[in-house]
Amino acid sequence: MASALVLDNVALSAFATGGWFHSFSFWDDSYELLTPQTIWEEEFAAYHESHAVDSVPRWLSPVAPETQIDTAEPGALSDNDWRCIVLAKEHDGMVITRDQKLREVALDREIETEWLGKFVLQTFERCGIARSAYEAGIDDYLQDSYLPAASKTELREAEKRE
């Protein structure tokens, strides 16, 4: 079982798009939530200035991988995708993404993955996102995500676990 969850840029963006970024609270403190430091500093923070996301939220830890990444390997992954894989390997983590190629490469390296939509659903159901915030942001999240209709319906109709 993974001890850390590694969020890629798309996962972080989903929480900003849904308006959940600063209201998010993680539902299981046995996991550490990580993202590559370069995603936070180069891709995410600069891109989302318009969302007033300029400080690292309390639930997230940007971390630089200790291992040098090898981007010479074929597979059409970005350097930051490779950093997600390396961080997951270093921290016994699971990669949270909706990027099919990143998921495939991680699985090929025996790294657990979880689809972002499933993670969002679990986070809401386990009270990591308040009902009012979830309802206010779900349409923006779904508009930004390329999910099958059945997945969108499941996310729209989600209920809190009692």
C-alpha cells in the first residue's frame, strides 16, 4: 500500500479549477500529498496566479526528487511527469493523474496509480471537500476534464458517506 500520493500538474489544476484548492482537507492522514517542486514553482504557481493560488496549501508538500531523472528514455513524458514517477518510487507513492501515458509508464515500473476522477470522488465522499464547495465547483471541474459521460454522471451525483 502506498504511503504517499503524488499529484501531477493536472491534479493540482483540477482543485484550482473546481475552486477547492484552499478549502481542501485530505481525508486520510496516513498519506503524505506530494508534488514535484518544479511543478509547483514552474508550472502551477505561475499559471494559476489568476486563481489567487500563490502560497503552498497546508495539505501539499512540493519536493525535489533525490534521484536524477532520465528523460532520454522514450515514452513522450515531460520532465515533470518523470519527476512524478521518481517521487512515487522514492516515497513508496501512488501517482494521481488523468494522463494515460504517465499512468502506463508508472504501471510499467510497478508504481501504483489512481485516476484523478476517482481521487476527486473519494475526496468529496470522505469529506475532504465540503458539499457546498463541491457543488459550486463540480461543473467547472467537469468542463475542464475529459471524462466519459458515465464518469461525469457519477461525479455529479456523488453523495457524502455517512
